[in-house]
Amino acid sequence: MTDRSYHHGNLRSALLERAEEVLAAAGAEGLSLRALARDLGVSHAAPSRHFRDRQALLDALAVGGFTRLNARLQAEADAPGPVAARLAGLGRAYLDFAVTHAPLLDLMFTAKHAEGSSEELRELGHHSMAVAAGLLAAGQQEGAVRAGDPARLAQVAFSALHGLAALAVGGLLDDTPLPEATELTLDVLLAGLTPVAAGAGG
Amino acid sequence: MTDRSYHHGNLRSALLERAEEVLAAAGAEGLSLRALARDLGVSHAAPSRHFRDRQALLDALAVGGFTRLNARLQAEADAPGPVAARLAGLGRAYLDFAVTHAPLLDLMFTAKHAEGSSEELRELGHHSMAVAAGLLAAGQQEGAVRAGDPARLAQVAFSALHGLAALAVGGLLDDTPLPEATELTLDVLLAGLTPVAAGAGG
DNA sequence: TCATCATTGTAGTCAACGACAACATTGGCA
DNA sequence: TGCCAATGTTGTCGTTGACTACAATGATGA
């Protein structure tokens, strides 16, 4: 490990690890394969052995991001408690992830991906929404959520949270503390998802 | 105009115009000052007379986008009719703009801007939300919108639409037609904004 | 009328980058 | 043990953004 006379040993992982640091610090624009190679003490062409081009590295980062996000969302969805509370937990978890890893999230959802990995990324994105859809379907069973295709309702719910994250990261939320904006969004969203003629919960 | 022996005449406008075409076709990543100069038949350094650097050009594009968007939103807000209908109109107009000018919208809302113009852009973004806030305040007067700071409710409404646009552009909406997703989002959103114990309108 | 000079465009250069090709080293496997 | 695929290196090319020095233009004012 510490030797690495010629072969690095696990350059791919090291590249991803360092890339994530740079991504968080400087955004995707600031990510350079050559700078990464320098940081890791390898030649400027070494990264090409593990990532066909810069885009492939970005795609890999996005995949890693989705994997972590989905695990976290799944955990929230599987938590005990009433559906409404779990939905709120899901939303808070998403917002937390989004603002903590803003450039990564941008990479994950912006459609600038190669043909090949676009498929995998789309699938991972769908999984995120599927988690929400499952929860909404459970809510419908309980009578806590309005009727309708859970997948489409999940798109709506996801939109609200994703948009709030985008606004927060973009600095458009002004002096409104994100937690407050989050709670209000969840409140409005859950009220909107409640079946007609059932009171909106606080 | 057709002569332009040495001075182009209106290179700045021409740059912006061409840049917008390239932006729409290839995204911000595909925008190169040198390519722009080539397209316009000027030297590679000519653009620097009008835009200090690449970022300045991107910022100018974002400003132009906000100006057009805000004009359109304002028109929708000023239209006759009940508040709910105008809010829906606002939402549809925003979604239409967003998907029609996806790379431009990304430029407008993503926080990758220079210090100086960041101020102007933030202000323009606030104006967009202020339009919605004004409409929501009017809705509160009519009793059609729940109580609360209209500015914060506008953040919520904006989030929902902005997020939906992001999902649509990112291809996460699958086979759901955007108009349907839009209507469902507006439906849920307006229901969520309706005062408690008042029926949700269709 | 003509000199002046700020504006606007040009030519040249530099460092950094992504991509590619040719070559070197390594370690595992037959 | 020798071969070979995987992995890393060196060298190079074309493109880009940024910078500097220089040139043309046209408006201003004496």
C-alpha cells in the first residue's frame, strides 16, 4: 500500500475519493483529470486506465452519489412510525443530502451524461422516486394520501423537495433558514397530498 | 452592417445572440469564446473587449434569461381571472420556459456566478418569486390561499415548479407527459396552499 | 480640416487541459 | 519459467481561456 513503486494498487478508488473532495470544493467545472493525477502522484495519463474520459469519471461519481442517497432514503422509508412522519423524514433526509452535497446532486440529476451510464443513472434516479412511491402507496392504504398513481404523486413530492434544494443551493432562499423552508414545504406538500375533505395535519 | 471592415459594429449583441444558440444546442459546457469568435468572423481575442472572461458572458446570458422569464411571469400574474387560475397560468408558463430553455435556466439558477453579477442575478431571481408572492398575497385576500408569509409560500410554490422542471429536463419523468405531471403538481400545490377546512379545488 | 485618443479589433503567446499513441513495468496464470 | 493482460509513463497534438502588445477606426474638439 505505502510502497506502490509502479502500480498504485487502487488508483480507481483513490481517484474517486479525491474527485469527490474536489467536486465538493470546486464543483464539477473545477475537476481536472490531470490535477487529480498530480494530487495522487501518478502520471497525467494514468486516470485514463480507469476512466475512459472525464465524463466517465463524472458519471461514476454520480452513480456513487445515487447509491448513497438511495440507501439513506430507503432507511428513512423503512423507519417505524406513521406514513406522514416517514414522508417528512424522507424529505428532510433528501434536503440534507442535497445541500450537503450540492455539486454532487447537480451531477446526479443534470442530464449531461454519456449514453451508456445514462441508463444506469436513470435507473438509480428512478429508485429514489420508487422509494417515495412505495411510501405514498402505503399512505393510500392508510387513507392518509389521496388517490392516484403513486409513481406520479412521487414525482410531485420529489419535485417539491428537489426544487427547494435547488433554490437553497442557488441562494434564492435569502434569509429564510432552510429548516423553516423545509418544514413549510413539507407542510404544504403533505396537505396537498391529503385526501380531499380530510384535515391537513400540522 | 455588411461592410464591417474592421469594427464589427455590434459585436456584443452578436456574441450574445450566437451564444444563446450554442447554449441551447450544446449547453454551457459547449460554449467556447474562441468558437464564438470564429462563428462571427472576428479574431479570437475580440470577445474579451465585451466580456471580461467566459463567466461574464455566461452571467450576461443568465441576466437576459431572467429578464425574459420575469416579463412572461409578470404577464401571467397580471392576467384577468381568479387567483387560482392565474397561479396555474404562472406555473404553466414557468414550466414551458424551463423546458424550452433548459440550459439557460440551469445557468440562471445554478450558483456558479461571478461575485459582481451574482448580486444582479439574485435580485432578478427574487423578482421572479416576488411575482408569485404578490399573487399569493392577493389569494390570501380572497381567502383562497392559506395564511402565512406570502414570500415563503412563494418559495414553496416556486420550488415545486422548479423541481418539476429539473426532473423533466433530467429525463426522470419517464413516460409521464410533462403536461400531465404539471397539472398534477399544480393540483397538489394549490390544494396544499388552500386554507384548512376549505375544499381543494380541481 | 485635421490631430488626438478612447474604443474596438488583431496577432502572438502561454499554461492547462483532454485525448491519444507508443512504450515500460508489474504480477498473475498457464 | 515465460507469456500476457492490466496498469502506469512519456510524449505529443489540438483546443481553450487569458494576457500583452499592437493596429485600425471614428468621434471629438481646436
